Amino acid sequence: QVQLVESGGGLVQAGGSLRLSCAASGSTFSIILMGWYRQAPGNQRELVATIFSGGSTNYADSVKGRFTISRDNAKNTVYLQMNSLKPEDTAVYYCNVRYGLSQAWGQGTQVTVSS
């Protein structure tokens, strides 16, 4: 089992920045992929960014060039640096970890971008 604790959400003006963190504990040795998803009211949960244990990354087109995902394997923590935030980035952001044949989700952290 892997447990996740997220932090770093909040309220920011358009054009501002936020950094999300997600710390994993438990069976972290089996983690393959770490990532971030988001869900806005009335919308489905969507992929934001992922990062494999080797460091390769993938981003949604809507955040390319503005968001950066990174991970600290020693701390079992994944980060999402969000720059040039837009009102349409407003959502609950969820950390996701794939390990073995299973996955775990964080509790979610609210990001609100005001215009």
C-alpha cells in the first residue's frame, strides 16, 4: 500500500505561481509512475502531468510550457510547479501514484486562480 499527502494549493491571481507537493509513504519501493490530475466542477478528472521513476515526463497540452513536474526519489515526493496560472487552471488537483498493478490517489488540494 502507498499513502499520499498533498500540500501547496491555494488562491492566486492570474499570472501567479503555485507549487504543489505530494509525499508518498508505505510501499514506495514499487512506485513506477507519479503524476498530477485535476478536476474542475462539472468536468471529468483529467491528466495534468506524469513522471516516471527514470525521469521522463508527459504533460497535457494545456499546461505545456507553464507547469513543470519533478520528483525527489530520496524523499518519495513529487512536485508540480505551476507558473503563469490562468483562471481555467482552477480545479482540485490530485496526486496519483502507480505501483505494481495498483494505484493510489491523494486527498486533493484546491487551486483557485482569480482573474
